[in-house]
Amino acid sequence: MSKQREHKDKGKTSGRGGNSSYKKSYVRRNTPIKKKTPQITNSNPDEIRLNKYIANSGICSRRDADMHISIGSVTVNGKVITQMGYKVKLDDEVRFDGSRISPEKKAYVLLNKPKGFATTTSEGKGRTVMDLVANATNSRIKPIGRLGRNSTGLLLFTNDDTIVKRFTKSQKGVARLFHIELDKNLKYEDLKKIKDGFKIEGKEISVEDISYIEKAPKREIGLKIKNIGNTIIRTIFDHLNYDIIRLDCVMIAELTKKDIPRGHWKHLTEQEVNNLKML
């Protein structure tokens, strides 16, 4: 090869950079770019891992939760779960050693219920007490017990199963005090009958206490009872031929309506919650 030809060849090579970097850049420019295939996941934002659910409830850490799951200490909707990574929905019934748990922050809301609101969590029932506490908390609270649509007064909401059991499953129960107005004066013999206890259709009816309201007509009475519904109260007076004109829950345990206007609510203080748990 002549020197002139050799010189031309070198010129061509040097013009492209004269090294392997040109080849690499050429490959990069001329190699088709592979598009990333989007990964499809089946994750559901409404589901969380069971061990996280337990940890969020404050029972133990995720690692310890896995251990408890593996030995069969946890049930979901009545079924023992031992599978690691099992996912649950927030509305599933999860129990740890038999007690129901919740991953939500515990909330305790006391409402002074006005007339015209049904005590229910079901939709399609018109105005309900849930409408009144809708902005109280993000936790899924429910009312303990019932007050009729035209009844008024205190109603406690919570997602704490321990407190609910205090009201519904404890043999002691939690007393509620009602201010009741009847359509006529309550006879003393009827008041004494209610106080001593009696049977209606073979079922024993008992109250904690009953008395006339001081400095008020004898058709106004105070009644303390541990039953969480108000149906039993109406049953008592229907049986004795009295109509209830007004029924107002004025106390739940030591909780009162002080500083809670009708239709408003408040969060219980830590001390108030502790007092309920000690009943």
C-alpha cells in the first residue's frame, strides 16, 4: 500500500475519533431502545398484610406478629390464618387470642343527640346519628346502644371493643340516667313496682333506681338503668299504661352533657376513657 493511500486511510480513521469510543457511540445511537413493559400489580389499597394490621393495632411488632400468626393465634372472619403475607381488608373481623383488634386509632366521641335522628349506621334511613359525628374522626366509630329517633341525650361512639364489652357483655354493665316525662303523673305504687322489679311476659324487669324529679310534676321522673337500649323503658311504661312524652339520656356512667349543646359532640379526655375502662 502506498504511503499516500496509507495517509488517506489514517485520515479517515482519525476523522472518526480513531478509537473504540466511536464504535460504542455508534452502537448506542443505532440500537433500538427497549421500552419498559409496565408491570401490572394486583395490590389493593384497601388491603394490608395481616402482620401490619396487627402491628398497627398496637399488639406487637410485625416480626412478633408473624410468630403469632404461625402458631395459629390469629383468626380472620372466624378462620385461623397461618399463612405469611396474608392480606386482609379493613372491615374484616380480625381477632388476636380471641379478642377483636383494629388497626385504627382508638376514638371516643360523646354526642348530645337531638330529635329526628335515627340511631343506626345503615344508609337509606334518613337522617342518622352518623351524620352528626361524620367530621369527628377518621376512625370507623359506631354508637353503643340506641336512642329512638325522637329521644334525645347522650350517645357514646367508639371503635374500642374493650369499651363496647363494658356496655354490652359485662355482667355489671354501665348505668345510664334518663329524664323521662310521662303523659300523666306516675302513681307511687307504680314507681315502687318499677323500683322493686317485676315480670313482663315472664321476663324479669329491673332498674338501678327510679325517683320523682325534685320540684317538678310527678309525671317527670329520673330512671337509672344498665340496659343499653331504650326499648325496655318504653316496654315498662306501656305495660303500666303510661305514654312517654319525652325521653332524654342525661348521664352515661359519670359522663354528662356539660358543655355539649344539643346536636354537638366532644372527644372524651384520657381520664374519662380510663374511668370507663375501670367500671
